[in-house]
Amino acid sequence: MGIIAFLILGLLAGAIAKALLPGDDPGGIIVTMIIGVVGAILGGFLAGLIFDVDPVDEFFSLSTWLAAIVGSILLLLIYRAVTGNKRTNA
């Protein structure tokens, strides 16, 4: 899969992860896009370790999309745990 397709996959996976886990996250759309791309990489890496497969073979493969979405969800949960709710009402 090409770099452009991988970036598009990551951006869409980040949007899907955000839709599945709605909430008020600091950072906005830029952070969501970064989480999606890094989450797609993380998901592909974890799927390769756990299932001994290469899920990043094709753009339209179900395993590619599932790995990217699950990786994005995991990264979004980690991001929320690290940042927490640090907002104060002034």
C-alpha cells in the first residue's frame, strides 16, 4: 500500500475512532488526524505481532481497516488517560 493510501487510511481510522468514542478531547481535528495515522501504524504492528499476519497489504482489505481502527481506538484511549481533564473554569 502506498504512503498516500496509508495516510488516508489513518485519517479515516482516526475519524471512525473519534466517532466510536465521542468526547471533548483537547487538540481538536489535528490531534485526531495524528492519532489516526499513528494508530493505524500501531494497529498494524500489533496485528502482526499477535496474529503473525501483515494487515497492511491492501487498502480495501477488512483486516487492514480493523487493525487501523482498533489501533486508533487504543491510542485515543491512551491519549485521554494521559491528558485527563486538566481544564479549569476561570
